[in-house]
Amino acid sequence: MKNILLIASAFCIFLTPACKKQGNNNGGVKTYNSVNDISVPSGFNWESSRSIPVHVSITDNRFSTANHTISIYDGNPFDGGKLLSRGSASTTTPYDATLYLAKTINEVYVLKSSPDHSMILNKVTIGSGLNLSIGATDPAYDAKPGHRGATPLDDCNTGCTNTITANTSNLNVSEGQVICITGSNITVGFSSVTGGTIRVCGTNVTLQNLNMGGYTNLLVLAGGSVNVSGLNYNNASVRIINYGTITGLFTIGGYLDNYGTFNCTGDMNLNSTAQTFNNNGIINVSGSFNNSSALVATNNATMNISGNFNHNSGTAAFMNYCALNITGNMNINSLVKNHSFIKVGGQTTINSGGELTMHNGAMFKTGNFILDNAPVTGYGSTSLVKITGTANIMNSGAILTGMLQVCAPTAIPAARLSGGATNDCSLYIPVNGCYIEGNGSAAVPDADGDGVADANDEYPADATKAYNNYYPSSTGGGTVAFEDNWPSKGDYDLNDLVMGYRYQIVTNANNNVVRVIGNYTLLATGGELGNGFGVQFPVNAGNVSNVTGGTLEAGQTKAVIILFSDMRAQMANWNTVYGATASPTVNYTMSFDVTGGPSISSFGLNSYNPFIWNFGLGNNRGREIHLTGHQPTDLCYTSYFGTADDNSSVAGGRYFVTSTGLPFAIDVPVNPFNYPVEMKDITQAYLHIGAWAESGGTSYTDWYSNTGVDYRNTSNLYNH
């Protein structure tokens, strides 16, 4: 039906430089002269996307049955990922949705935002569906190490080579000996200790001049208590294991495993020879804690530091899994990993070479805060950095990034926040055995009372609306392109009507559809007929109201919105021939409200059911043309089915497909889409569409978007 353009097309091909053929090296892949050469598998419906059922359940009990918000993105949302869908989930009701994802997308990011705006981000590989359960923390960042329980493996009744019950002096201990001290309120003095084991079961035992050499072990059992005086512990081979109580002045150069109460009466120094520092009980330091150890130090319980905490350069990580309370200042010159609670009464300074990482809802509270060319990074679920004094963020390398809320009297500049870090004080942290102080409240603001916290509600003042969902995405678009000669085959340049689109679907707190917004761009009208354009939506017409930007068509069971009835009245020129005058593209915005709407899971997120009809043939409204596999509207003339080249059959469940499996329209999840120029079969423009179709849509899934030289012949593509 386009013979009138044949001369113009030939003129472009032979005389116009813009039509010069490019990139026709098909890399040895089968070439096609036309779509008629394609052997289409039975049942293939020419979809470049596929439906993905989504099921996300919640096991986070911090807010009882309150709603959390689930957001799904096509990439990392903190690095340019675009929103696909969003809705509510609770411990009693999962979030269910149906996505329509491009076959080029193999993974998505799922973000759970709790009522206090704390977040967990999961990267999920897509298979046939998405099934995910999310708790209060992300297991990937919840790697608390195991440790021995609080029951000692030894006693003072067996294996003893010498048992001490009274005051003793000048005691010698050598390798292989086991000294058991069972007396209480006694003093034991040493002259030579070159190895062996000293077990203490008595109470108020004073150990004098204990110069630990060789492979000496000091074991204080549960119920035992020791005061040390003149302890020399600066030896990489010696070990103290405490299940009771130890009090004294310590410089640690070997191994320390504490399961009881360890009281240091001055500064506690971890020297470079220190091998392990594992606290699973309580450590009280009346002076400062100075770490110079090259091996990891771990606090699994409680440490109270009256002075300063100095984590010196060149040291291994300090790992905090419970409570670290510092009355003085904290100076960080190497890596500190906080999985729980750190409180600094004075000033925290993180210098260049230092780093603080926060994991899975950890809390770091400090007075003044200086970050000098160093990072603070949040991993797993959102953690809190709470600053009660001044914050000084210095030099370009100073940044707070990742899953963090930063609560400070003066907001941190946006340039110093990245990767999801925000100025926010709402994170709910309850008081427990490790979190001596909490933050926030389990009750969160919900101004419209719809059950979605204001921080997560995109319509916080409207109880009928809560979330925005998009197809193809919040910023991306799709394109549908038609041949208008149905039921006969056309020339398969697929440019008789080309329409770009993007949908915004608004849902309420119960994930039901309440409003639909469609944004359309008429790109080309390359057919001789004045085709009309409409879309059928999966909702009953009686449930639709307040239609703007289109017309709700009468006589339809489902909601059918007509955008226009004659494309030629919308666009004077065709926009399909190089060198010919082009018309500006035409933009449309359509919207309608839905009452008693379906769930987002049943409504779906896709291109729905777009169609054209041949207005130019005497306003032949019933001569509808749809995407392959899409059912006609109630007004379609099904008498055309099975005539000419069409192979549609209501009984067979086939719609708008030829007997050889060819479509009358295609839908691609990109906009703009470079459609073929006039009279050029699409196989001559997109060189892998044939191989894609013959594979049933599994190979060359990027046939329409890949700009590689062997993917497209640009001289046969129209560019605006």
C-alpha cells in the first residue's frame, strides 16, 4: 500500500549520502532476504520481554505487622538503577507483582525499606521467577564469628602436678607442669616461669612477679579471681584464658581469650607481638586502649574504656560485635568494623589510612566527629552514625557511603554522602544487651493513616495512593511498531505506525491499582491509511473514571482508551523517508482512575494491549491489528480471522499471526527505537532479528538495542 513512495525511496537509496550502507558484516551468521525466510518456531510470539512473577516475604519482626516497602530496580538504585515496581509487604502479607522484563535483563535489585527507613539491598539473579525472603539483617553481612562458650575445658581437680592452697613464694614453673591454685585470699610469687600451665580456681588470689616465658598458659576458671602484680606478658607464645575475674596492669604481647571479667587498672596496650585478642566477656580499662597488633582484635561482648581508644596505623582490623563504650576520644588510623554498638563520649577522629565500616543495623555514637580523607561505609541493612557535637568532613577522600543514616545537629553536605547514605535520624534501634542505648521508635509517622510510613509513601497526604510502578522503568520507554495491511502481510518495514510509550501505575497500600498514567510519543506514520491508535487495559470499563488525554470507548467490556482515530490528522508527514520533510513527533499524556482495582500482580507491568485500526478505509473500526498473541477488543471484526495471510483462531488461541508465524506488530522495551526506512524489510535493518526469532527468542536477545557493526545496517534505519 506504499507504491506512491517507491520513487522517493529509490531516490534516497541512490542519491542521498545519509543512506550509505554501513555495518553489513553479519559475522558468518545466517542472512535473510526478508522475514519470509525466517523459520518461526510454533508458538513463538515475538516478545523481547518475558513475564516474571515476584514474591517477597518479610521476616523482620521489629515493627510487628506494619508495612515495609519493597522496591525492585533494573540495576543498583544507588548507582543509576531505574525503578520497576514498588509496594507493601509485612510479616503477614507478602509483596506479589508481575514484572515484564527485557530478556537482556538477568538480574534485579530488591530494596526493602522498613518503617524507620532502614534498608536492605539484595541483588537477585532472575530465573523463571523472583522468590525472596528478607529479615531484619542481610545474612551476607552478618558473619559474627563463633567462639568458645563460658564453660572452661579444665578444672583444678585433674591433671595437676602441683596444687597450691596457701601463700607461696619463689615458685618455678616449667614446660609440662600444671600448677593448680585452689586456695583463696593467698599470694603466690614466682621466680621462674618458662612454660607450663597455671590454673586458678581460688578467689582473691594475688600473683606476683609472673614473668611468663616459653609457652606459658594462665587459666582462671569460672568463680576464680586473680590480682596480678608485676606481670610480664610481652611474649608471642604465652596465653591468658579467663573465665573468672582478673585485675591488674596489662601489656599484651601474646594471646588473650576473655570469657569473664578482665579489669585493667591503667592503659591496656596490644603490642605488635600480640597474637589474638578475643573478648567474650567484660573488659574494663581505667586508662586508654592502644592497639598496635598486626592481628585481628575482636570484641564479642562488652568493653568499657575510661580513657581514649587508639587504633594505630599498620594494625589489623578491630572487630566489634557487641558493645564498645569509650569515655574519652577514639582515634582511628586503620580499619574498625562495627557490627553492633560503639559509643564515644569525646571526639572521634578517622584519619587518612583509617576506615570505619558499619554492618547490619550497627550504631556508632560520638560527640564531635572528624573525618579526614577517609571513608565510613555501611553494608547490609542500614546502620546509624549519630553525631551529637560538630562534624568536620575534610579533604576529597572523606565520604560516608552505603547503607547509612547520618544523624547530626547540622546536616552532612550532600557531596559527602553517596551510595544510599542519607541525613536521617529515624532508624529504630531497640535497647538490648549490646545496644546499651537505642535510637528512634517503633512507632513511625504515617500522616494519611494508610499503613505506609511517610518516609516510604510517595503520596504521604493521600490515603488512596502509596506507590508508583513503571513499565519499562521509571525513566526508560518502550516502542510498538505496526504493519497496517492485516489480514494480508505488508512489506514488513514495521513503520506504518510507530508509537513510543511509558506507563506509570499508581497503587495503594494494599498494592491495588488506583490510577494509570500513559505517556506516548507518535514517532512515525508510514502507512497510507489514517490509522487510529488505542490500548486495552486489564480492568473492567465500569471500574474506570476521570479519563484525561484520551477517550474511554463505549461498548467494551474491558477498558479501551482511544488516543486518536486518524494518525494523518496527528502527523502530516510520514517520518520514514530520508530526505523527505519530517513532522515533529507528537506527545500525549493519558490517565484514568480505577475503583475496586485489581492487584498489581494481576494487572501486571507491561505494554498491555496496544492496537491500531484502519480509519482510512471508511473508518473501519473493527479492522484491528494487535501484537501477536494479544486478544482483540469486543469491537473487532473477527470475521477477518483466518483470511488472506492471517492464521488467527479463537478456538486455537492464536491471534494476529500468519500461517508461517510472522507478526503484524512488534513491541521492544526501548525508546527511541530506530525503525526501518520506507520499503525496507526489518531483516535488512536488524541483521540478527531472524536468528533471534528462529531461536524462539533465546539468542541475540539484544537484536534491537545492540549497536555493534554486525547487528544493524544503519543505512536502512530511520533516525530522527
